Amino acid sequence: MLHSRIPMTREGYEKLKKEIDQIKGVERPKIIREIEEARAHGDLSENAEYHAAKEKQSHMTGRLHDLEDKLGRAEIIDPTKIADKNRVSFGARVKLLDVNIESEVVYQIVGEYEADINAGRISLTSPIGRALIGKSLKTSVSVTTPKGIREFEIIEINY
């Protein structure tokens, strides 16, 4: 099965690597110790600590495989190498005027696995991300969001 590439910023890639290193270097050895300690308590069939540690290990292994898959398919896109800096594309930091509430907001367009709305990073596949891609300065965009239709004006694009 062909797996598609995952667009990612350098920062997103490094964060993924750091999480993998944390799991492999800290969390996995800790869980192995927990399992060994629980085993030492005897009868495994009635050993709640053992079963809890094994379940934790299973969840962590699944998370590790998922992260390694994403890392293996990551396509790092350097926003500074974007040819047309007057249009919104992957990696851009876009300052918008939210016309509905007369407030400015800044979003960076990133891959879906590194999106974090609280940090101002939105996925290029999100409603706002899709609406902004390819647009230029001073353009107005209407976005259908879960909270209804929102109007934005692009007031700044930075790479």
C-alpha cells in the first residue's frame, strides 16, 4: 500500500522526533521496570499492577508506531523557499482581520499533525486553512466554521 507524504514544517518534524526519543529513552524503560516490579509480586492472573503496566505498554507501543510512521512519511517544507511570497501557502504566518468581531488574529498554516489552535497553528486542511491557501494580501475570505460563517481579510503574509 502506498502511503502519502505528510507535509510538515521543520519545527513539527523536530517535535515529532523529540516525542519519539522521549518514548524510547524515558517512557519505555520506565514501563519495562514497572512490568518487572509487578512480575516480582507473584501471581500475574490477579496482579492489577502487572495488567495496568502491560496495557500502558500496549498504548505506548501503538503511539510509537504511529509517530514513527508519520516521521517516515514526513515531507519537510521550508516556507522560506516558497516562490510567491505574496500568496498564502504552507508555512505562512497570516495576520487576519476577523471582520465579524473587528479583531486581529495570526495563524501559521501547518500540516494536520502539527496543528495547535491554542498556539496559532492551523492545519492546511482545516476550513480556515483551505480558505486561505492561494489567496493574496488584502483579499477577503468567507469561511464556514462550526461556529458559523466568518469573514476574514488578509492583512499580512510572512514566511
